Amino acid sequence: MIENKKAHKFGMVIDLDKCTGCGACMVSCMAENNVPFKEDESNKKDSITWMRVYRLTNGKSFPETQIAYIPRPCQHCGGIGDHGHSPCVSVCPATATDYGYDTGIVSQIYTRCFGCRYCMGACPYHARYFNWWDPKWPEGMENYLSPNVSPRMRGVVEKCSFCYHRYQLAREQAIVEDREIEEMEYQTACTTACPAGAIVFGDLNNPAHKVHQIVKPDPHPDPLNHKVVGKSRNPKVFRLLERLGTNTKVYYMSDREWVRKAGDNYLKGEWENVKTHHGASSSHG
Amino acid sequence: MKIDRRSFLGLGLGAAAGIALSPVGVKLTDDSSIWTQNWPWTPVPEDGEITYDRSVCSLCPGACGISVRKINGRPVKIEGLDDYPINNGGACLHGISGLQYLYDPARIKTPLKKTGNKFEKISWDEAIALVAQTLGKIRESGTPESLGLITGADSGSMAQLFARFMDAFGSPNTYTMPSLESNLALTAAALHGADRRLGFDLDHSDFILSFGAALIEGWGAPVACIQANASRCERKAKLVQVDYRLSNTANTADKIIAVKPGTEADLALGLCAVLLTKAQISTGRLFGDVNKFAFATMVVKEYTPAKVEAITGVKAADIEALAMEFIKAKAPVAVPGKGRGDVGQSLREFAAVQTLNALAGRLNKEGGVFVMGPADYLNFPENVMDEVAEKGAGKDQLAGSVNELVDTLEKNGGLSALFIYNANPCYVLSNPEKVKAAMDKVGFKVSFSSFMDETALRSDVILPASIFLERLEDVVSGAGLAKTVVGLCRPMVKPVFDTKHPGDALILLAQAMGHSIAQSFAWESYDSCLGEVAEKIWENLSGDGYVVIDDRPPAGTPATDFSFLASGPKAAEVMGEGDYTLVPVDKMRLAGGSMASSPFAVKTVSDKVISGKYSVVEINPATAGALKDGDVAVLKTAMGTAKVKIGFNEGIMPGVIGMPRGLGHAFNNPYVAGKGVNVNDLIGPVIEPGSGLDAAFGVKATLSKA
């Protein structure tokens, strides 16, 4: 039975002023999704971390220095108008990565992937990782692997799935009980782990959800590029490389202007313009 | 037959059509894709029913409630337990990776005995008999006091069981590894009387003055502190961080007071002096306090803002302003213990900060410091002590602290046997080489470790302990938390290896020794012992999984004894020479104590902390000289030399080198050990007179290009 329901659009907003850089989200993600580990993980280019916490500073000297930690899961780009033209989906020759119109989640199907890595080149966020080696667990440690996420093999690309298996589990339960999924029923592993409560996850299309209330996504065209890209109408909220029009579903929030400015590469004088236009279309909403 | 153009094309087209229509091609393609996608070497985790079980994590003193997700009874994920009174659903990265400890390559799988330089597997019966026999001989020789115990646990039934064994055996020589908990207990003992604990009510304070405490990097109960900090931000309560580098805690603070490393105590005393002069806190207000006049006279004279400016580098006007802001806040609290508050701390500093709380009238007030009694919920039966035990237990301790014990042992020996439980002194204490030399002076070392760590490697017999996921235990919150919660840690799986609950090992051992010791340990097992001694709260503890003993400010204001500070203790000298001061840096993602980090935790660590085999040290580019970011350099101190990588960091005071703690492990776990340098190798202990603490917060160092 398929009903014509309004599609979900799952997304998150991360409060960068609350994030302490503790790393709980990274480990929770690895434990949830059977992410393997190697003896040396200090070369971050081949270290598979679906969720990675970047560290930025304002460049000033002590004691004026400030740090911002930026947790970076897959941004789940929807493209302009949420038509599913994510940078990675557009280039995948194997349809191994696809856009879920009912959830807004960008999938990754390991058994379809043949490792061409076009998607990695296309992703502006370095959110995708290639398995250069087969995963290897020390003797006995495979015992803690979860059956909900298949372990990957050498030669395929992997990335954050917004813990899609958790969505499936919640959806099945909801279908059995003939009701909608509750907000707290489907939460990603990083969200539940964050001890600082910096991550808020939910349905961006559902005005009752906290994430919608914080982000207030704009259904109207962006005044800067005249495209519908779900820009936040909250002046403290921004996205990474927002002007690419990737229309990501991971929003960031900060009171600090230098942090918001660090979300994109602005030329001299450009930021002033963006800053004043930020949330300018709120009169529509 | 002649093949002409026509028949050639016809044949070709026919063949093409045949292949296209035949299922063989499709079948072959399908088969090959299935075949190439059969990855027999990739594990296929067994599926089954999902269940959740609750327990308590005892990896650190935080004692968080955890929820363990299981598939057909097989644990697959650890998460924070919702509504648990300490962590309220939150978890830290070490707790979440708890399952990696279960299958850790460095786990000790059976009892072991050292023969020559090698460990040999033995059975539990043999191991217990061997230890009982050796200890029996020591008792027969009439020197039961020559059995020592080094332990990390400070509270709960396991700590009391070990204490009971030592008593029944007849030895006063129990030593606790330095921890925030033990340092706070020492401070409370010096200022407010014995057997007290200090709890900081961060949840209700509107002005937290932290003397370098890494509140969101593992200080105290890590998750509770991170949550307290998050709620502080929402409440717009202020955090002022006294620090010499931009720790993550300093980064969330509203204000940073930059001090020279090791001068935090002087700043605290300077603030006390301002309160006594400017804020007109009459010494008469300090009713019932001891030596208040002597302290007031001393501090007002010796710690004037001008003098303190010269020591700490904080401007006199800023010191005065900070003191006034502190006293004028509604619910201020001063928090001691730089970093995680465990190693490299001094009583002088802890006492100075606590005195600030006392002067500001913040003892036993909401949002202040709670001076709490012991978590009194266990009732052990009377210990049976024979004549030997009475005589031995009445003797003087060999040393005043674990640091002094190391000194004494290394110089003169003095112990013939040593138990080590929940501790890794050969890694955690300053100058581990000396600790190892001291260990070598002890004839017979028995380790109750779960992992083959630096200390277990040096033991003679190992009675391997089941880890927290495999055992029942009461876990008491502590570590600076302003409430007392007893949680029940429950076995989530049967022991994976041939290990035992350390309580069971101890009971077996006591029973094997016979006589009065066996009578003191007349339990069938640890589990039955716990049910009996915790009977008072057992119903709730086993039903709800936890019991909140107390979470309100204790009644009344405890008296403060100012004698220790009034005697004018001096700051510890910084050892060695050099242009730089090397200080250890505590990172949330690296465990620094007796428990090593997990592979997951190490994986999350930045390449600005670990780079291949190197530790990366933080240094301000302004004082890096000819060194460049990423250079390999030689770091030299009075204690040793190490090759490190240079990591430029604007967020550290010029002239200070910050080195991550928790690296340089040397045992068999390639995912965790063999990375970087143990910062303790480069720092020598500086023992503080009066407290026996190792007050070496850092060491002078030189840095040159390799």
C-alpha cells in the first residue's frame, strides 16, 4: 500500500558553539556502522571516518586564539530544488549511489560500486572514502560487528548514510503500528552520542521537528542565485560551500561570525555582501 | 561452401541474434557479477533479535550508565543510558568503544606465571596455590607488612575487599594511584578533616573559575562535565579559565586568564588576598576555623596583586577585578586540578583554590563546593584478624604516597610482595624507568590486570580480571561530582577468556591461605558477597540499576583548617634547564590513566597529535626559532630525550611546549601502542613535602632540529 504522503527530508543542524571536539560522534559512528581501523590511522587521507571532526582556528595568537570544531558527516546534497542532482549521484556510472526522494538521503550500495572513485572527485566535502584494503579485525573482534550494516570490502567507496538502517527499523515499526515515524524514533548514532547535545536531527520538511524550527529552510529561491536551495532563514545558520548550490542537509550554527565565514571561500569584500543577504528572504516566510 | 558477403552477414547477424536471445550471455554476466561479489573474507555478522541491556561503565571514574545493544545476546554497540542521573543519555568516545576492550589483542587470556623472562600459562588452581603459598611464607616469617598493594579504585566494594585482605593479612601498605578523587580527598583532609570528599556543583553555578581544569576534556566525570558545560552555555553562566594554552575548555570559556605554567596556586592565593583586603571578608566570619589569622596575615603580606603579577604574569588590576567579579557573582565556584587533575598536581594548588571557595562562603552551597562524607552504603562483617595480622597492620606505612613508595623501594627495597589492581604505575607515574627499577626490587608481584600493560609485563603472576562488561560490581560516582550515585555494573557477556572477577580471585586466594584470612572471606563468590554487604540498597540497586545516595548540598558549613597554607608552602621547583617549559596536555580522545585508549579512540586523534610513530608537540610559532611546522626535532629534558614532530599552534603560550599525554604505550596492541612518546618519560617527579604528591606540572626543555 503506497500512500501519497509528503516526502521526508532528513537533515541535521550542528551547533558549533556547543561542539567540544570530544570525538564521541566519530566513535559512535564507527561502532554503529562497522567501520574498520588500521594500525596507523595518522594519514588522514586513507583513514575512513564517515563522520570527521575538523578543527579550525581564527589564526590569532594566544590568548586571542579561538577554535571551532566542525563535525562533517556526508552532507546529503539534494541539488537545486532537491531534484537529486547531488555531485556524486550525477557522476556515478554504476548507480551505486542514489538520491532517495522519499528521505533526501544519498545512498551508497557497496556491492554495485566498482571503485572508479568519480564520486570522490565530485564530492566537495571529502565525505567519501575508498577502501584501499580489505577490512581486518583483530582475532575475535568481528564478534561485535552489527548485522544492520554490511562490512565493506576492498575496492569500494563508502560514506555516511545518516544511519539509514535506523530509519528502516523505525519505518518498519511505524508501518506495523500504522502510524508516522516519531521524531526521536529515528536519530543517527552521532546525534544520540553527542554529550554536548550539539547535533539536532530530524525531518526538515516537518515544521514540528526541532531541526526545522532551528533551520527554517527557505522554500523560496535564494536571492543571490535565484534557485530553490533550502537556505536557512536563521541568520546564525549556514552550510558548507553553500554557494555551490549543492543544497546540503547538514546545517551548521554559530554565534561567531568568523566561524560562519569559514563555511565558504569568500573573496575580498564578498563576505560583507553574503552576510547582509543572509536570511534576507525571511519576509517570504 | 563459399562464404560470400551475403552469407557472411547473414551468419553474423544470426549469431548476434542468437547470442542476444540466448540466456547464456545474461547468465554468464550475472554469474560473474555474483562471483566477483562473493567476498568470503568479509565477515557476515549474524542477524537476530535486538535487545537492550543496561549497565554501568567503569573505564573511568565517571561511572556513566550505559545501554548495550545485543543481537541474539551478542553485544554490538554501547550507548549512553537515557535518564541515568550522571550522564543522562550521553556517552564519551571511550565508553562507546568499550566492546573493543573485550576483544583487545593485549588482553590476558589465562592466568600466567613468569619463568625466566617469559610468561607461562597456568591454571587458576595452580595460580591461586602459587600465590597463596608465597604469601603464606611471608606471613610465617612474621613480616606480613611487607606485602604492598597499589590500587586505582578508591571506593566501592572492590576497594574495600582489597583493603580487607590487606588488613586480614596484616599490612598497612596500601597505596592509591594519584587521581582527581584522591587529590580532592587529600585536600579535604587537610582543610576540613579526614574521610571527606569534595563535589563541585557546576550545574547550578553562575560563575565557574577553573584553574586549568580540563572540564570538557576528561576532568572528573567527563560526560557529566561536558553536559554541565553545555547547560552553562545555555544558562549564560560564566566560565573563566586560568590556563597557559587554549584547551578546548579554555575555548568555550567566556574569558581566559593567561598564566605562566605552574603559577595557578599563586594566582588563587592572590585572589584570596584581594578578597581579604578589598572585599572586606572579615576573618571573624570564618567561624570555628583554625589558623585563619595566621593565614590572612601571611596571604595579605606575601600575595599582594603586585607580587602575584610578577609571579603569574597576570596584571595586578586584572587580579583585583577577577576577585571582585568572583565574590559578586551569585553562585561562584573555583575549580582546582589542571588538566584531568590527576598527575602533576600539588596540595598547595588544590588547597589555595579550595580556600578561595571557603573565603567566598561557597562551602555546602548550591552552585558551590559540597564537602561530603564517604558514600556509606556497604556493611562488611567484622574482619577476623589473628595475632600476626594485628601486629603487622599496626606498623607504620613504608611511605606516605605511591610516589614516595617508588622512591623508598628504589633506594632500599622494603616489600617482599606487591599486589597491583586497577593501576599501571609503570606508565602513569613520572619517570617510569625509576618505577620499573622500584618494581624490580620487589620479589613477588601479583597483577590483577585485564590487559598486558607496562606493569603487568613486569609481574610474576597474573590473575587476569574480567573487564567491566563481564562482571558484576557496584560503581560509585566520585571525581568531583556534587552527588553520590551508586550504579550496578552487570555482566553483559560471559567472560570471553579464562578470566575471573578480581573479587572472586581474591576470595579464592583468601580461602586458599586458610586460617583467619579464610574466615574473613567466607563468601561463596563475589556476587554473593556484594548482595550481602550492599543489602541496605540492594533491592533498588538491582532493580533500578542505580541508587542516588545524595544530590543535595550537605547541611551546615564545615570548618576550615588554614594551617597548611598558613605555613607558607613553596611552589615546586621546575626541574632542569632550557628555554622552554614542557607540559603534558590532556586530550579527551586519548586516555591517560591506567586504561589505554581503544583502537577507535586512537583513530579519531588528529594528525596534529599523532603523526606515524611520532608524538606531535604544540609550540607557538613565535618561539619556534628555526623550527618549522612538521619538522622532526629532538626534545631534551633532565630526564630524557625524545624525537618529536613540531606542530605549530597559535593557541599555546610562547615558550611552552605542550605534549599529548596517553601516547608511547609499550605493549602488544599495534593499534594503540608504539605511537609517540610517553610524556612521563621526560618528566621527573618533584615530591611535594607534606602531601607526598608528585607536583611536577612540567619540566624545562630544549628543542633542536633532528
